[in-house]
Amino acid sequence: MLVSDFDYDLPERLIAQEPATDRDSSRLLVVDRASGSITDSTFSILPSLLRHGDVLVLNNTRVFPARLIGNKVPDGPSAKQTGGGRIEIFLVCEREPLVWEALVRPGRGLMKGARVEFAAGELKAEVVEWLEGGRRLIRFEAADDFDQLVDQIGRTPLPPYIKRDQDTRNDAERYQTVYASERGAIAAPTAGLHFTGPLLDSIKRVGVEVIQITLHVGYGTFQPVRAARVEDHRVEPERYTITETASARLDAALNERRRIIAVGTTTTRALESSCRVDGPVGTALLSGHGLNLRCPAGIGEDETSSGAKIRQGSATTALFIYPGFKFCIVGGLITNFHLPQSSLLMLVSAFGGRDLILEAYRHAVESEYRFYSYGDAMLVL
């Protein structure tokens, strides 16, 4: 399967640079897998598109301000290489307390031993190792609690296709779901950005059960697929947690054959990674790549995989979902519009069918929907 099979033409003017005035005023494209129909709608009427007994699963990860702007310290053994000047450190993954894998800009000349200061020295950093892919291993020294300092001085890590000089106070609030509670993501689960508190209340009033899980979105969500063949791509691992209560409620819904609707690709990956079926576990899933061999069949609107269960607890997933994947849990998907040839578009195509999803994308372009993180949404049922 070729990565180029997941391409489409998108005018740059359709890439949303700002959030909608009101979260739930975004447009919603409704895609019916059974009939193949594609219908224009509005996110605010989502409760009328769901039904009593449905389960809506949200990812409650909270984005932290992972972009740190500081200055190189022009002293010590690496003074000649570093000099002074502005440095941006983008926190990617915590290896251990106060030691982070990070991206650095500008990175050229920031040698091992180079030091950076933030907020007049309240936070200090030292490059301790160069890593593959242009990343650095950074050790921090904090005058106070590290997380609190980062929250005070860090900037919202907006995606690279939002081309503004800097983030704004509005981004700090709008690039965050209203139900975000578990700090740890460097990118928002953007399908959830359209929800408001009143809208969630309306959804519950029609008899839809709302369950929260956590997957901390990592830098891999920004990375392009560089392989020519889909099967050769790998996604970066991400940490997820499903509580005992959430697991029990999801298991009950599966046993009662109720439809489970995932809000976002991150929620989908966490749910499908956590599913287990009576019998042997396939090695393809254990490696985080390829078909989910634990599930004997795909999930239709009113189907669940016999014997499917949800594992509780925390784990790391590198599961890459693309066409051919057999879904255990998810029977509906709310998602934003994704980049051409991206792993996220491949996931949506696996769920909705490549031809139907690309037809929906063509319709969205022709109808001038807004694309990507701050853009409009799609409901696939």
C-alpha cells in the first residue's frame, strides 16, 4: 500500500489559523459508512446525531506549554560554540526527573555541554547528549517546582502549519479541551476542541454515556510519513491510561452491544490498544504495527467483537492503524480533517474506508471547510 494513495489537494487558505468564534459553531461533516452518504451539518447539533445508549469516549489529556524560550550562556567550555542568543527548547519526552528529550532551535552549534537560561536563571538547562533525528537530551536545574516553572514561562506548542509569529493568550485556552485534566500532552486532541460544557450536558440528556480516558499526545502527531510504503512507517510510542472505572463501564457497554464513539484518533488508538479478546494475542499488535490480530472482525454500527475486553491501567502504545486493521472497540469516530499522506488520515481511512473518506475530503475542500487543528470536524458512523 502506497503512502501516495492517501493524498488530496488542499488550498492553503483552508488551513485554519485561528479557532472558531464559538467552539461548537464549527461545521460538521457526517459520513455514513453503511449508505456512503456525506451530509453537511454543524457541531452544535451533535446530540441529535447520537442515540440513547451510545458511549462517547473523550481523551482528557491536558496540553502543557512545552516551548521554552531562553538564552545561551556564553561561558564554560563550550563558550566558543554557543556564544549568546535566543534558543527555543521544545520538550518532547521526559526520560527521568529533570531530564528531557527535546528539539532545539537553532540547533547548529549547540554542542554537548552548552547551557541555556530561562526566566533570568530561574530555570537552567544543559545539553548532555545529541540524539538521532536532531534531538538533544537536556538536563534542567529548577529554582522551584519544574512543572510550575514550565507552566509559568512556557508557550503553547502550536502545530507548524499555524503560521503566526507567536501564540496568544487565546491559544492557551482554546488549544485545550474544556474537559482537559491530566497534564502531559504536547499537542491537543483536536477533535475534542469543539465541545463545550453545555453541549456535553445536552449529550448526556439524550442518554449518551460519557467516559474519559487519557492518552498524552506526543511529537509524533506532527511527524510526516516519510516512507513510500504505508507498511514501512512507524509511529512514536505514546502513554495512555484507562482507569478501573472507565474499563468497567466500557466493558459493560461492549457486553450490551452499545455503540462506542471515540472522540479523536488518540482516543481510538488508546481504546484499540487496550482491547483484548479471549484467545492468543497476535504478534503484529504487540509490535505496534500492522493488523490487530486479536480481533476476528471489524466493528459495524451495532457490532462488537465477541469476548473483547478493555485492559485497565497505564501502558505505552505504538499502534499504527491503517486500512486492513480490524477494530475491536470503536463503532463511531469524531475527528478533525488531517494532513495529506498522514498517519492520522490513514487511521480515519481504516475506519471509514479509503475511498469514502477521500470522497468526503474532496467534498470538504469544495465546500470550503476549515482544516487541521483549529478547523472543522467529521463524524463517521
